[in-house]
Amino acid sequence: MLTADLVHVRRRGDRLQVVPLCEPDRARAREIAATAIGLIGAHLGLARGTLLEAWAQVPIAPSELRLARGLWKLALDACELDEGAELDPVALRRDLFLLAARRRREPGFDRAAVLREIADARQVGTDAVEQALYADLPSAHILRKASLPSAEALVAKYELAQHQAVLLRAVSVRVRVFCPTPAGYRYLFRKLKFHGLLYTISRLERVRSGPLSPRERVGVRENSAGYAIDIDGPFSLFEQTTKYGLRLALALPAIIACDQWEVTADLRWGKDRRPLRYHCRGGQGVALEEPDGEQALPDDSSALLASLRGLDSPWQAATADTILDVPGLGVCVPDLQFVHRESGQRVFLEILGFWSRAAVWKRVEMVERGLRDPVVFAVSKRLRVSEEVLPDDVPASLLVYARTLGAEAILEKVTQVAARAPVEKRAG
């Protein structure tokens, strides 16, 4: 991931734009990327310091420094480095320096003798001691493995990473997307959930106002419905802004994979946290293969699904592939669905553990104003919402949990909700 100082941006009034690569800059970027990839490949098994010294010898013009530093950082991010020593450097230095301090009080201090004494105590050679003494310093880390793309792919990654770095400074993000099939929306919504983002979704009658360009019109029906997604940015939070910002940035590839997309973000940019507006859009996204539903689940949801399947229950648990929509109010994207083995009745589960209280009240409003699909909303106790906010005469219920969701408690809620909802027979 790039940092803000590595992004080539331009300010125009209250707008922030990422400056795209154009020829001949793109050709030069490929040359720099190829050089970086070649140097890393030639330094496998060597220390980071040696690699950095080789990179420092590459001729880079002053106007190319930011581009080169960005490409180099992304290339290094694809590398695996470790200390490369079996001995603990911290403990080794402590023992060696204490022994050396004692020996210096004696006449005829011999550095080699001190090293041998430490090496003998650990049953290793003196060369191993010297090698491990400062092995925990970053410059001494050994380059073990590098999963590097081609030069062209690294440049493309750099272009995407610039936009991702901008979103790290976002207060709020509004996304408008169109996908030609429901599978595209499911892929995007699952990514938003997988990364633990705080968002609300509403249906759009049109993806955007105004006429579409000929390029955008290919494969897109102008009046087709899309979705608007409002996402909380990392600068809207009081804590964990860095971790949340990375999650937001990692969701961007799923957004630009949509057939038509538009992103607008309110930012706090620079050291002075200047308010700026960022906007970008595109169309005919690269089709991404939708992963298996269980692979797209967060770890806690996957563990919960495994626990549910281990119970003897009339309900069969699986990942949900349904989008629940209340026109004019919002969209609910369940995580799991429960199908009764005999009647075929379905009940959905949406986990709201990391969300805000406002998101919970939005779900309550959706139930009160027309959501008739049976749903259990699992809500973290830290959100301070009572299960009693939903009455017993609606086909939905809140399940408030402390730290982890219990499979038995969920099945109990699912059974209660199913009893209040009309039975929907399976097709066929």
C-alpha cells in the first residue's frame, strides 16, 4: 500500500485529483518497475541493506523520484524477509555486552575470547554469533521470497494503489455502481462485509444522471437500476483508523470491477487535514471471478458456520446469496441463511458486530416499514441496543451477544422468527 507522500495528486480549488500516468511516463514507469523486479530477483538470500544499496545506484531523475519510490515500495511489499538467525539477537547482545563489561575490568581484554565464550555456551561458532548479533535490524533482514508480478502488472498496481492511498484519508465515501448480473453485486457486497466496513446501501433507478458516453453505453441499459453505497471513512472513526483505512482501500478493486462505477470521497488531506473532495469513475470493469461463498466470509462467520453445521438441527446453514431490499429505504445483505430441512422455510442472519448503532436502527426501521423476509440481526453488546426494540409480531429479531456468537443461541432465534413468519415452500 502506498502512503500519501507517494501519491501524485493535483489540487484544484477544493478538489483533489490523482494525476494519471501518460506516455512517455508510463513507458518510463515500466522501465523502473522492470529494474526493481530484476534487482529483487538477483538479491534473493541476501540482506535488505545490500538490496537497498543496489537500488540506490539506479539512475533516477529528480522528477521521477516519487514514481520510483512508489514502485519500489510496492515491489518490496511483495517480498518476504526474516532475521535469518536461529539465535535471539536481543538475548545475545545482552549476554555478550554483560560478559564484555566484566572482562574489561580484567587485564588483557580479548574480544575474540569473549566471542568464543558466548559461542561455546550456545554450542555454535563465533561466525554465527557475529551474524546474529544485529540480525533484528531491518537492514540485516534476509530476502527469502518474492512473489513479483510483471513490470506491466506492477505499474497497474501502482495506479490502483494511488487511489487506494487517497481513500486512507477519507471521512466518507459514496459509491454508485451498476452490475449487469446479481452475482456482481453479491461479489461487491460480500467484499464490503469481509473487510468489516461500515456502510449503507440503497437502490438507484439509474446509475448516474445525464447521458452515457458511447463507451459507457456498451452493455449498459441507461435506465437500469444500480446501487448507492455510503461508506464511513477511516477519518470518521475515533480509533483503529489505520486498520480500517486499509480495509477500505482493499475493497476498491471490487468496486472498479463493476460494469459502471463512480466514487466520491470527502477527505482530510495533508498535515493540516485540509477538507478536499475526491472523485473518480469508470466503466466496463474487469470481470472478477466470484469466489465460493464460504471463502468470502470473514473468519468469525466461517467459524460460526462450521459450528452450526456440527449441531444436530432441523435447519441447514449456508452462506446467503440474497439481497433484501425495502424500496426507498435501504438494502440488507445477509451473511447466512437457514433452510428448514422439511418445510423449506428460509430465515436469514445478518451479523452487525462491528457496525454502528445507526445501522441497527436502520434495520429496525426496515422491518417496521415493509421488510417481510424473516431475519435475525446479530448485534454486538457494545452497540448498546436492546433485543426488545423489535416486537414479537414481526418476522425479525435482534440477538445481542457479548464477544462471540453462539450457534445454539442463533438456532433458537431462527426457530422463533420462523414461527412468526409465513412458510415459503421451496421451488420445485
